[in-house]
Amino acid sequence: MSRSKRRRKQRVLITGIAGNLGRAVARRLHRSYEIVGIDRRPVRYMPKDIEIENVDIRRRRAEDVFRREHLDAVVHLNIMHDPRARQEEHHAFNIMGTQKLVELAAEHRVPKVVVLSSANVYGPDPKNDQFLNEDAPLMGGQNFMAIRDLIALDMFCNTFFWRHSEIETVILRPANIVGRVNNAPSRYLRLARPVTVMGFDPMVQIIHVEDVVTAIECALTPGVRGVYNIAGPSPVPLSTLIKMMGKVRRPVPEPVARAVLKAAWSLKMSDWPVPELDHIKYVCMVDDALARRELGFKHAFEIDRILSDLSQPLMPF
């Protein structure tokens, strides 16, 4: 077959490509797609065939990328999760950045947009159903300021989904991502003696970062659109996870835990805001039957393999 008749690889833009998850997505997808990455941070340790643009997604140069690259899909991972960032900075980057990105996708007729949200938008609560489906209310921001922007971002992308039916928009809400990533669930399980709240032992869902990459890969399938919960192996009690890590938990009365966290946060000795305690008190588990049925998603990593990867060093930025 002549070169002119070969089917060209689709071009996929990945935002937030400098992060551990972004790099994992890029390393997987570049085998089947031409990858363009955007990040305002330096990007290293990438395959040589991946194009990198060091640019803030809110800036005019981001528009130049859309104009020049003739993209077939956008995978949006460039979402700030820093609880210490000022609320104004959080909002400007997450909401305004996402708004700018999807507007560019619509203007330049990108056929597919995949956005990574989180199951945390539902929020841990003692009144939660055992498993929450995609229609459950997004209540995670009631007590946790840092989650409010994520909920606003998720809802904005839902609105975009209905306003631009010509674009296949996919919103993924994964359970707690664990593995070679620097996020709150992974940092918690890496603690020498994880603190638990005395009298509480919630069931917990975790998913390996590579299984999240698989879900993103499934979401890029032509014809797929909608909101999907993503989960890994069967949930287990938090105490069981800690025991499987070979560690001993440290139960603390809730008033003491709140007082200590508040003081440590104020003194900048901890990056754990007080509302994080709800995540080790109450259940927040999702029903991922829709993703398994419509996306064809299947997790590959069981709990023992997920936890073993926690001991592996993170790739430096």
C-alpha cells in the first residue's frame, strides 16, 4: 500500500502531560495515536515522537496549538488539586482553563473531548447509598472547599456535552487512584502508620493508575459519549487495605484528629485539610456497571498489585 493511502494516526492533545498520570496516558496512547502535550510545567521522560508545548491552557498560545495541529481528540487532565492554592487561583485555573479548552475544541471542531473528573464529586457521607450511579447528586463540596471547583468543572462539562452534541464528550469519574502518582490516596497509604478515625472503618474503592489510563483509552473509541464512573477491584474496609500494606493503623478520636490537623494545617506542617477526615470516615463508592457495559472497560490490577506499586519510587518532574 502506498504512503498516501495509509490511514494516518489520529492526533490527540493531552493537557497536564507533565504529571505522573499525564505521562502514563501519553506513554500508552503514543503507540496508537500522534500525541501533542500541553503543560505549563517542564515535561521530561517522554518518548521522542511526542510533541510538547510548554504553555498555560488559558493563554493565547494554546489557541495556536488547536489551529496548527488539526486535532482529533482532547484528553483533559490539567486540573489543579492543590488544597493550599488560593481559591481564586484554583478557580481561574480549573474553571476558566477548562472553559477556554472546550471552547477551543468547539471552535476548531475537535470531534472528541475526554475529561477526567473524580468520584469525589459525590462526596463521602453516612447517608450515601452503598454504590452511587452517575445520576447521584454531586455533594462532595458541602464541607470541602477544594472539591467545589471540581464539581463546578464536572457540571460545566456536562453542560458542554448537551450544548455541543456534535462533539463526543466523555466525563470519567474514577474511584481513588492509587499507584505511582502523587495524590492524596497514595500519600495516605504511604504513611508509616496511617491515622484512622476511632470507631470508623469505611469500605474503600481503589483503582490502579494504569487502569485509569485504560478507561481513557476506551473513552477515545468513536461513538462513545456520556458520564461514566470508573472503579477497580471489589471494595474492602480501610483497615484491610492498611493491613495488606503490612502497616499498623493509628486510631485517633475524631476531636483529637481534627484539632491536630487544624493546627498542622495552620502551621504548614501538613497538606491535609481537616475535611479530608470525612474520606476515612464515610463511604463513597461508585457503581461502574455503565462503563463496563458501554465502554468495554475492565480493570486489570487487583488490590495486591495496586498496593505493591505504592512502594515504587515516583518519576521526578
